[in-house]
Amino acid sequence: MTTLRLATSDQVDTLLLTTSDTANRNIENIINNAENSNEKAVILGPLGFFGHFLSTGATSNRGDQIVFCYRPRQDYFFRMSEASITTPSGQKKLIGGAGSGGFCRPNNADDFVNARQNVMTQVSITRPNTQSLPIAPFENVPLGKSITSDDATSSSPSFRVNSASFLPAMANVSDAEITKCLSKPSENAQSFVSDVSEQDSSQPTYFGETRNECLAKIGVPTKVLVKEVKLENEVNSENCIDYGKGNGRISDECQELLSLSASGVPK
């Protein structure tokens, strides 16, 4: 029995690690692969989990945690309307219809990552305040860019992706207890205000524990992957007309990019 339990524990650990890593890899693939342009536009747009921290005036969003349940069986990766945003003060922020849909629900079959309904993954993304993410001077300025430029391509913002996979059925607790844990912050619990102290209304109280600590306390098998992500803009040039050949023909790449014929006529 001891050997069997050890083997099962190892299998569970591998399953949870793989699932958490899959969620993180999907984010990387969407950003880096041109064929995912639609999903990329969503993620980087004002209603995306990266765009939320990049749009005009988004400095005030620093420290927010955008939470969503990873549902790979859907035909899209992310929608802000199915996410939750928790501010550093512990409040819920409504952006584009975002509400309480970001937290995985153990009683909802669609929230499991697979048809066997055994594993769930909840993802939390934040752009930490500079106080919690110390950087070297000018570290976020790519080579060849001016530090005074207002161009969005002149910086390399850093994000933190926290993916937690867990097995609800392997814990002897109710769905309500698991849901309560999932609504807690993924990190920096001491900075998330939970309520106002009953003894002194001027003093806020705090969650006191993170989502992961809460899940561990109630015995839910969980594997968490935390990755630091740096988002960079790559500017690539394409020589559309090779003047050296003297024929003035537009290259095949530019024809496709600009929807032009070889002679420059719009398609």
C-alpha cells in the first residue's frame, strides 16, 4: 500500500505540473506565433490581461490580479467577461463586464481542463509594482531605444503569471470550501484588504493567506507554477522592392502583407 500511494502521489504531481505548464505555454504561443493574431489582439488589447496594464493611464492598474479559469476545451483562450480582477486593496474591479467568472467552480463540468473532469487550472496575471519587483537601472529599456520615448515599443514590461492546477475530487472537503480558497489572492496576501475590522472601523483586516496556502490547508492536491514574463516588441523591416534587380517587383512577403500584386496594384 505504501508503494502504491507513493506511485499515485508521483503521478498526481506530474499531472498537475504538466497541466500548469500547458496553460503558461499557451500564453507564450499566442504572443509569439503569427497564426494566433486574433487571440493575441485580445490579450494585448484594453480588455486583455496584458493590455489592462499597458493602455493609457494603466499605471493605476499596477498590482491588480486578473484571474481566469483555464478552459482549453473552449474555442478561445481568454475573455475579460469571464475573468475577475482583484485590486491591491482587495476590491473587485469591473472592466468590460468582468465579474466573478474568473474563479474555477468545482461543481461546473466546463471548468475542468479535460473531459474526465479531474483537473482544474486557475491562472492569475499581474504586473507587480516596482517595489515588489526590483529592477536594475534602465533594465526595461531595450537597446537602441530612447528612455524618453513615449512609444509603446520603447519598454519591456514585466509580468508575473501564476498558474495553479488542482484536483478537487482528491480532497475531503466541500465545493464551497474550495471555492472560498480560489477567491483569495495568488500572492502578496498581506496587501489585499479583506474587510474592515469590527473592533476598529478605521483599520482594515487582511486575507492572511494566499489561495495556495488555503488549498494546502484543506488538503487539496495543488501544483503552482510562477513565471516571470517580459513582453518585448520586435520591429522587423522588409525590403519590398529590390532596386538592385531593376525590375521594381514587390517581394512575395510584401505582396501578402500589403495585399498587393507584384506590380503594386491592390488586390
